Amino acid sequence: MEYKFSDRVQTLKPSAIREIFKYAADPTVVSLSAGNPSPDAFPAKEIAEISAKVLAENPISVLQYSVTEGYTPLRRHLTEYMKKKHNTGSDNDDILITTGAQQIMDLCTKALVNEGEVVICEAPSFIGSLNTFRSYNARLVGVTVEHDGMNTDELEQALIDNPNAKLIYTIPNFQNPSGVTMSLEKRRKVYELAVKYGVLIIEDNPYGDLRYSGENLPNIKSFDTEGAVIYAGSFSKVISPGMRVAYTIAPKPIFQKLVVCKQGNDVHTNIWSQYVCDEFITKYDFDAHLDRLRAIYTQKARFCMELLDKYCAPKITYHKIDGGLFIWCDLPEYVDMPEFCKTAVLNKVCVVPGNAFLTDEKETCHSFRINFSTPTDEQLERGIKILGELAKNL
Amino acid sequence: MEYKFSDRVQTLKPSAIREIFKYAADPTVVSLSAGNPSPDAFPAKEIAEISAKVLAENPISVLQYSVTEGYTPLRRHLTEYMKKKHNTGSDNDDILITTGAQQIMDLCTKALVNEGEVVICEAPSFIGSLNTFRSYNARLVGVTVEHDGMNTDELEQALIDNPNAKLIYTIPNFQNPSGVTMSLEKRRKVYELAVKYGVLIIEDNPYGDLRYSGENLPNIKSFDTEGAVIYAGSFSKVISPGMRVAYTIAPKPIFQKLVVCKQGNDVHTNIWSQYVCDEFITKYDFDAHLDRLRAIYTQKARFCMELLDKYCAPKITYHKIDGGLFIWCDLPEYVDMPEFCKTAVLNKVCVVPGNAFLTDEKETCHSFRINFSTPTDEQLERGIKILGELAKNL
């Protein structure tokens, strides 16, 4: 047989970055390239308790088919929690439980973006979402991320230049990969531009609960009187990514289309894990759990920045972060970044070259991304020491 | 905001059938319209045992991010099992774990079918899969299901008439909704035609293990020397649908594209449930469990057919089944089927009108589908008695 794939999939090229990741499987290589929660961050004992309880009390409901929208108590509790704690979501919205937040990107692109239409992204941005947009043959237009978020002049120009733009994709808190948090002023401006040009925002907020310093800023969705924002939340970073439970708060007409698309995608999200998340956020002290996570990651983030100061300055500079799991590091402009990352991995430390996160990964980029949540302190020190030595020799 | 949805989603019309299902939520209505496993069929005790064990032994691996392809031991065990027991899968294939078999339909359509290209389906066929194909703006072409499976002359004509056909979708065992099992001769013929015209087959086999009479027939995939068959298997009917764990055995080049599409869809399937399925099929007596399920459903299927004989003959006739969860019933040609089903639900029994399963649900159809796995025996008797009374008055 000769195989002929669809046009949308033919445009998906295997990433050049993957070659580098192959080396990361070598157990002697320190991986600073992942984005996994720390092994210390899982409430494993509580999950085991809850699981035993729900399987004993409701075995059939936990194992049977369920509804596409998601487990009703979980939807109700999340709606209340997000409204009360973050002023996020209104009577014009509804909430859909999804199989990870990646599925939100998939369903939104499917429901809203024709092939060839534009998704405006931050540059750099989360590679997983960019690849989902690409998988529907959407065209990506990047807007520069500054120290306080998207350049909003560039955003407006992109909206003017691309009347077929359908979505603006942003991670306002501790952005992956840049670590940048969007200022309140820019949050308001991005929202205002979205409404002005009639283009929906996807506000992706996986790290919002992981703030280590500074004040919480309101979600863009909290301004959303016009129904212009699709909010994406997730339990992956605060309970468990292996369970694949996330949620989107979206204007009702969009919610309804997302439900139809999800029905054809995976019918519903693993219901057992939905029960577990619901019990965990309602019957346990979820806020105390989040405090514990913040304590773990605050320590790791500070330690990582200290190591960068100690071993890598002045050749490698970095952007101080207030939260999240990533630190964005810069090298001098004359450095070939993919080459540097390749040398690094051959020297047993794996980081991700910044160009992987651009809308066109062939563009030049003088930064790389470090993740500090997954490695142990010992691994972090070993890895960053190697990076420092390599930088000295540049 | 004014919302403009993608072309592919605008073609997704809310089904007329949904109106009928709304009544099925009424607890006084006997639902014979679902497709859920019997509440007696879940190995809930074993699942609780396994879950406690894997969470105690491997909490991090069970809760952490995992690989898109699926849990490696589960992939290996399934590959061995399917090869040994069903001669299904070869060195030219690879196996991908998916979030239910619905996701296999989604990924295959995404990877293989451009908008406007054709998917050839059995008529009638499983509504969930049809809706997934539709959600990518594929054009559906139906081929009549006879007592021994697809009319293969019609299939060949459809292949000639539609040079842009990309997939042939079939459920060869105890088809949903018709209950029909495709003969060995037709399995070979369908395979031969697929190879001749260079069109891939999706062989969807959720019910294959649920045979109550007659001899097992080889899977179409067992003939697949040319790499023309994508096999879809699932744990939904034999362990638990709520866990959403299924698998596809596909030629390697297709497997690779499906992996890329799945990465952008939900990253990976709930890994906890993958561990549970793996332990259940390897550490427990899976064959004895399947025997137990067959015993449960054989009793229910026979009881359902007896009730149809007792209460519904001669106005309602039905097709004897050898397995699966559904019985296809015929009414006299002068009956308006959607109207009959609407009357039925107002009389407290819900069945699905056959036209819901056609490529165009506005076509006439004189059949309806009964599910016997979900209701209790008492509910089955009550429901079928009502149907018989309604039929008498036609």
C-alpha cells in the first residue's frame, strides 16, 4: 500500500529538537528539558485513599460510561471555586472537563479555525499548543514576548494584517518557556484588542497557582463581559498530569461546539480520575496542598537561580521569575543555539534551544529553557555547572 | 462577540434523535437505547486491588506525565496477546494506546482524510464514528449491510465512484447497530477490494470477545500482508469504558502519524488506567473474566430474544445475533420510525430509530435498535412488553 496522508498532517514536520531529546533518555544525562511536576509534588497517599473510597462506594459510576461535559459535581465545584477565588467565569459561560489542557487547544482549533486561518501566538510559546494549531493547518503569527508580556502594538498590527485571525493564544502567568508574567495593563489591552477586532482569546493558565513572589494578577477572563475569552485550567501541575484532567471555562455557544467536538474525540474524560480530582479539591485542604507545592518550587526556583549566578554568570544571563516551572536563559548573540544545546547534551546536560518555541523554529534565538521542577537538587547543580563550563569556553 | 465557527463544525447538525434521548433521562423511562456494559460486568474488586497496588508500588510513574505511544508493558502484552490469540498484527505494525476507540477514529480521520474526501461506511453504522468522520468534513458513503455483512458489489461500486475515498469503516463482529457478523468470504473480499483500490480499512472490533454462539471468525487484520488495515480494539466492553483505554494496531508509517496527532490531541492516555488494564490482563485470569462476561450477556441476549418472541411477534421481527450488545428490530414498512420511537418514549420505553445510524438520518428506515446489556431483566421485560403493545396498535 502507498499511504497518502491528509494535507494538515503533511505540514507537521518532525522537530529538529527531537534529535536532542533522544539523548535525554540516557540516564547519565541530566535532563533540564522536561516540564514535569516534581516527584515530591504528588498527593499520592491522598489519591490512593480517595480512589479506594470512590471504588468502594460508587464502583459502577466510576467505571461506566459518563457524560461528555464531565462529572457534574466536579464541574459545579470548579465553577464555584474559580468564580469565588479568581472572579473567573460568569452566567454566560459553561465549564467542560477535558483530557488535559492540550485537548482544549485541539477542540478550540477544530471548532474555530479553518485551514489557512491564523492563530496569533506569543513568540516564544508552548510548543505543544503550537503543534496542535499546526495540526489543523492553521497559520501561526508570532508576537514578541517582552518582560511584561506580549508587545501589544505588534499584537494590534498582527490583528490588522490578518483579518482571518481566529484566536489569540496567551499564557499570561509564568509563561512557558519565557517565565514572563503579563502585566495588568497589558492584560486589559490584550482583552480590549480582542474585543475590538472580534478575535477570541485562549487564556492558558497551567501555572497560575504556582506563584513564588509578587502579587496575583487577575485573569484576563475576569474582565470578560463580552464573551471573548476561553479560559484553560488544568490539574496537571497541581494534582497529577498522568490523570489527564483539565477544564475550560468558555462562553456558552463555544462550550456547546466544544462538547460536540469532544464527543467525537474521546466521548468523555476518564471518569474515575474526575471523581478523584473532585474529592481532592472538596474534601481535602486544597489550599494547604497548593501552599506545600509553592514551598517546594520556591526552594527549587531560588536554588536554580543561585546556581545560575554561581556557575554561569556573566556569559549566561537569565530572567528572574515569580512563578512557574521554567527559567529562560540568554547567551551572547554570536552563539549558535541549537549547536550549543547539542554540545550540552553530549556533555550530559539537556536543555531546550529557544528556537523550538518560535512559530518558525528555523529563526535565530539566543536563549534556551531550563526546567527546575523535575531534576533533583544534585542533578540541577551538576547540570548547571556543566552549562557554565560550556559557556566559559564560548 | 459574534462567533464564527469553522466550516467543519458548521456541518455538524444537532441530531434529531437527541430529542428522544432527552426523555431517556427520566428515571421512569426504561432505556433500551444505550450501549453501556452491564453493571454486573465490571471487575470492580480486581480494579480496586490493582489500583491500590500500583499506587503503592509506583506512585510517581502512575501519576506523572507519560509517553504518547502508551505504557510500554501494556503495548508489549497486547501485541503478544493479539498475535497469539487472533493472529492480528505483524512486524510491519505498531500499537498505540488511545483514549477510547473513538479517539482512533478521530486520529485516523485527521491523519488521512482531507475535507470533502470520502469515508465508506456500513449502512447502518455506529453513530459515534460517523459523527467523528463528519467532524472533519469527510463525506460519508454508505454500503448496505446484509445478513452476512457489507454488500461487496456495492462496496466495489462505491470505490469506483469515489476515487477520493480514503477509508472503509467496518465493524465485522456483531455490528453496532445491526448485530450482523461479516462472513469469512466477505472479510476476504473487503480486504481484497481495499488493496485493489488502495483504500485503507478501519476494522473496529469492540465486541469481538463477546460471542455467545457460533465459531470465531478471523479478523480482517489477520490477512493484512499489504498494510491495508488499521485495527481498533478496546477495553471499554471488557474491563471498563469509564477508564477510556483502547488500542490500535496499525502499519508503522500510519502509527507514526497517529502518534504525532495524539501528541497534539491529549499528549497521552490516562497512565494510571493503563497500568490497571495491564495488570488485569497479565496477572489475573483474563480468559476466565471474558467467559464470565459471555455468560452474563448470553443469558441477557437470549432473554431479550425470548421477550421479543413473546410480546412483539409478528409485528416486530428481529435478527438473531451471535454476540455483541444490540438487537436490530424491524417494523412493517408503512411505519414512520421516528414517530414510533417518539411514541415509545412517551410510553416510557426508549429505543433508537434506525435512521440515526444512516449516513443521512433523513433517509427512511424501518428498524430500531435495542440494547439489552444495560437494563435489568425486569426493565427489559417491562420495556419490550410496551413495545409489543404499541406494535399491536400500528
